[in-house]
Amino acid sequence: MACPQSAEVGMETTKRMKRANRSEGRARPRLRPARLRALAERLCPHKTDGKVRHELVPAGGSTLTSAGARALAIDQMAAMVSRTCEWGEPIKDWDVGDHRFLVLEFWPRKGACLYVQIWTEPLEPVLVEACSGAWNPAARPYVRGPQRAALRTLGYAPGGRARNYQKRWTLSPLADARALADELLTILIDIVGYRRNWALGMGYCSEGRTKDDRVFSSVAKDDVERMLSLRGCRVVSAEPIGPVKPSVGTDYVRVPSAITIPYTNLRADNSAIGMWRDP
């Protein structure tokens, strides 16, 4: 028979467990789709200047169950994955060479970063990676034999310079982004042990291998002369090269590098289209 003190302790423990379960169930209210889209647009802009970092899920005071941690993060993570993988229309929304990557990480102790990441380019499957600890010795105790076996079961295999565990996803339709987010959470929660007692951070980058520069929609002879003079070239008149139709007025600009630039004045406003030719 338990003494009164033991019974009181047991009752208090039960109350604490009930409070913890209730708090876990309402750890964070679910965001509506419109707010999730706004959050994703803010955290994952169309273009970035390098990598940006945010705290996606702040650290909590209590350790959650696997189901509780998943419920806490799935909506936000799915929104970020969808935003990272959604490219839209070519030329209007993206150019050849554009790319994005999203990293989701937590730090169970100093120096040990456990993460999953995705790399995406237009019209290409998504490259998904899970950390292996190969380049981070402090993370190796968290990615041992059982964790590696679990990653292989999900279809991942070592690859790349960092020897991370890799897999490729083809997102079609884009609703598959939630399924991908769910698998990323499976790795973080069920394989390497995320439970909200550490903050879940994210890194995001959206860049390209091209850049926007000023271009001429039309060029006048005076524009070319001015550009050449800024480069130290002397502009002189030159004789036409080859036959010229009588109805077309042509001016030639000769520069010291012995390159002749013909400019055909076709419009009343003196705008022209130029062609480079070797003399």
C-alpha cells in the first residue's frame, strides 16, 4: 500500500504529464494557407544575395514525441519546400542557370550540425541530401550504422564530394512537395532525433549563373561613337566595304584596332542596327 506522500507524488506526476500532453497538442496553432504562402514568400524570396538564414521552429521547453514534433513543423516545412521547388514559366519567372537550395538543420550540441537539404533547378529532378557526418566529425555519433541503414531503406546512397546520402525526387504535381517535406521530417525526427528541444533552422539561397545587364533595344551611330570615345578610340570616316544599295544610307566607324563597324540608318530618328565585320 502506498503512503500518502507517494500517492501525492504520483498524482502530481500524472497532472504534469496531462499538462505536457495538452501543451504538446497546442504547441503552435496551425497557420492558414494564405499565411503559410506569405511566410514562404518572405523567408524564400525570388532572388537572394547569397544564403539567408532563419529560425523555422524555435526551441521549446519540453521534448516532444515524434508525432508532436512532426505536427509542429510539417506545415511550415511543406510551404518552404513548395516555394523552393516551384519555378513557374520560363523567361517570365526563371532563366537558364537559375538554382535554389534549402537547408533544414538543428544542432544537438556545439559543432554538431544535423541537416537535410534540397537543390533544385528548373525542369530537373530535386536533389535531396541527408548529412553523413563525413565532413563534420562532431555529427558522426548521430549518424551511425542504424541511421545509415534507415537512410538506405528510404532509397538514399552516399554520393557527391561531401559523401552525403543522396536521392532524387521528381515533383509532379507540385502537391508532392508535402510528401517530400514529410520525408525530410522523417529523416530529422525518426532517424537523427529532432524533438523541438533544439531550434530547427533553415538556410535558403536562390541565385543564377546569369545576370541582368543594360542592353540596347536600338543603337544610334552617336551612341557607338560615344562608347568608343570613352574607351579611348578615335572615330573617323571610312569608305564602304563592298557594294551598297543606293537606297540605303550607310556610315562606317573605324577604330584603331582595325575593326570596322557598319551602321545602317534605317529610321528617321537616326537609330540603327549595327554588325561587326573584319575589314
